[in-house]
Amino acid sequence: VVELVLEQLAKIQSPPTHLEMNAVDVDNFCLVAVVGARERRLKDDFAVTRLQSPWNKGRLFVRRRSALLAAVEYGNEAAV
């Protein structure tokens, strides 16, 4: 899922750059589920179709792994 999102972002990027998808390290990004102020980072091999309530009603975001540290400081991030 993360790789597909990054590929689509590369396609619509304006102005187009000469960076290939290989230049973007997919391992630097992760998928998170957000419901209200609560956020859960999903494991890389997690099947999105297995999300349970209330997370299945939330939004999914692709986020840089380095940006997760701010969420940990405030206690609203956990690995699922």
C-alpha cells in the first residue's frame, strides 16, 4: 500500500523530477490509521482489510517513520 501511494505521488508531482521510484526508500515510510486524535502505526505486513472497529472507520495515511517520534512523545502512537 505504501509503495503504491508513493508511486502515485511521484506520477502527479509537479514539476516532474528525474528521480526514479527506486531513489525513494519505501522503508522510510509507514501506514498509519487515524481516528480522531488517536493514531496507530500499522506493521509493514499488516493486511489493511483486517482493521477492526474503531480503526476501520478511520483514515489511513502514509507517514515518514521519522515523523512518528512526535506522536510517541505525546502518547498517541502505538504499533498495531
